[in-house]
Amino acid sequence: MNWILVFIGGGIGSIARFGMSKAMPYQNGFPWATFWSNLLACLVFALVLYFTAKLPKTEWIQPLLLAGFCGGFSTFSTFSYENFQLLSNGHYSIFALNVLVSLLAGIAVFALVVRLNS
């Protein structure tokens, strides 16, 4: 059953990610769609971890939303490729900003959810 949940969640996440890439083109050379997709996936991940720990009978939610939706919606491969492109094109400051802000913002989302719920 978990395989089916991961499959469904991954499909929904992938479609949502594709929609983000169409809705948010690069602005000022910054890859906004990837940034927001990854950040929103961190938020969903953190919230699911928090709420499923407190609710009974939620073992189906993690495969559906964590491995499935978040796996399909977030994108380390695109993040890596876009950073490679930024470096290759000499956009060192945007590269540094993207890496730093993406990582710190993702970690901050988890910290915020933990803090708000403790």
C-alpha cells in the first residue's frame, strides 16, 4: 500500500512542481520556482512530521506526503543544475545567495515549526 501512496503523492508533487516552474520564471537571474518549491516542501515536511506525531492512525500520511509529494515537489537535482549554470555563467553572487538563502531558509522552516509547536 505504501508504494501506491508514494506514487500518488509523487505524481501530485511533480505536477505542482511543473506548475511552479511555469508560473515563476527567473527574475533578475534568480531561480525563484526552485527556491519556493524547495522551501514549501520543507514546510509541508515539517508540518507533517509535527502533526502525524500527535494524531493516531496517520501512518499513511508520511508515505503520501513526505516521500511522495515532497519528493516530487522539491528538487535537489534542479537546484544543483541551476547553481552549476550560475557558476558557469559567472553569476557568483547570485550563486552564493541562492545556496545560502535556500539552505538557511529550509532549516529555518523546520526550526520555526518546532518552536511554534513546543
